[in-house]
Amino acid sequence: MTILIGDIGGTQARFALAAGGRYGAVVAQRVADHATPLAAMHAALAALGPANSAILAIAGPIEGDHARLTNGDWAFDAPLLAASLGLASVRLVNDLEAMAWALPALTPADLETWQAGESLPGAPQAIIAPGTGLGVAGFLPGHGALPTEAGHMGFAPRDATEAALLAWLSARQGAVCAEDLLSGLGLATLHEGIAELRGIAVPPRDGPEISAAAEAGCPVAREALAIFWRGLAGFCGDVALLLGARGGVYLAGGVARAPADHAAFLERFQDRPRMRAYLARVPVRRITHPQPGLLGLAQLAG
């Protein structure tokens, strides 16, 4: 049985056909290029060939057979999609839930170790993916994935600059969650906020432009990236404590590919006076596999 799998974020939708725990050629589409997920799935099936059913990973909360992108306009009705495409069924899962299912299938070649730690067999694992938004899920070996919306927990500043950024953004929009600053959109917000706080005029930039500007020596871009990684490290430490992730913390998502100071990341990750030794034993790895969402969906497809 061939299953259409789709990893759908706020910016990109990636589709492939899966069978036997593996997936084939990938069709990548911009979400903005299609008015609805039905149109995108039609285009994917036209390029890939027929399927019997589908499993879609959505960057947003799943409500039974329905979902909506948190950072996008697409809405999903699984029975309607199945009927419209002539599929036996369409299953919806959270995008980080799908990535979590990839963890048992990853090989050492798919991982970059930042902290070796001491992995406890059978212990919970956490996956954190800063992309367009900030996704978080847990995984308990032998049991399965735990989808969450932890990226929408409140942002916790740890120094004067972070507190000033929180106050700046709170004055503009009200409550501030971690995703507002620790994501692709959040990096652009950090860049804007640092420019305003420092009184330096810079053009608006997206994530890749900020990384390029930092490498070229722009002080605003450099500071924005440094604050992003410190904040993300602290958030990862919080998630590790919340889930008891002695099986490891795994970073994924497009923004996690930005240049990072590993030593500074681990210092902030461990920076809890009573829990430093505990967090020093948690493995921290970055996923380098190109499509962990599709890999996880292929495991679910069987």
C-alpha cells in the first residue's frame, strides 16, 4: 500500500510517497503558492503518482479530523480531503509529533553531537524545532510521541537586554511567547528590536539575511543571533527539565542550521544552580537529516 505523506509548515509543504517505512522522491511546494491544502495535494499526486491514503503532519494543533496552520491560512478537514482525492483515509498529526517518530530511525550520520551526555535507555527524549514557528514534542521509546504546543509558553528573559526586548515587544502586542522570539519570524523580530534599542538604522531582514549580515560584521545582526541562540538554549533546558529528557534533546528546523556557538549554547542550557549537573548529563544533538518530518511520517505509515 502506497501512502502520500506530507510535512506542512507555515512556509513549505513537502510531499512524498511512503511504503515499508521508507519514502521516495520529495516534492517541495511553497504554501503561499496554493490557496488550499487540497490544491497542493492534487499537485503533489500529479507529480508523484497515485496513493491509497495519506498522513499529513501539520504545524499546528490537531483537533480530531481537523487542523489549521498556526502561522498560515490553510485549514484541514481530513474526511473532506479523503473524499475529494479518492483516498481511503487522511490522517492528521502534529508536525513535531511526526519528527519525534523519526528519532528511533536516525543514524549517527544524521546527527551532530553538541553534548554527549549520558543517555538513559528508555528515558524520554525531546525534539525542539525553530522554523517558521517553534515546535516541541516528546518521545518515549516503546510508547510513542507526545505532541505539545510548548512553543507558546511565555518567554522568560534572563538578562537586562532580554528583559528590555520583552518589554518592547509586550508594549507592541501584549503577551509574548517563546515562539515570538525563538523562531524564524522571531529572529527577524529580535533583529528589529535590537536595532531600535541600540538606535542603529538597519534594513528589515529575514533569517538568512540576518545570518549573512552577521557574517559580514553587522553588529545588530550579530547581537540578534547571539540572543536568539542564548534564548533557545535556555528554552531547551526548560523543556529538558519539563519532560525529564534524559534520553536526549534534539534540535531540528531550518533556523537551527544558523551558525551557533556550541559552548555558549551549552552554558545557557545548563545554567540552573541546582540542576546544572543533571542538565550536563542530557545529550544534546542537532538533526542533520534533510527531512526528519517525512522520515517520521514514513515510520507511522509502516
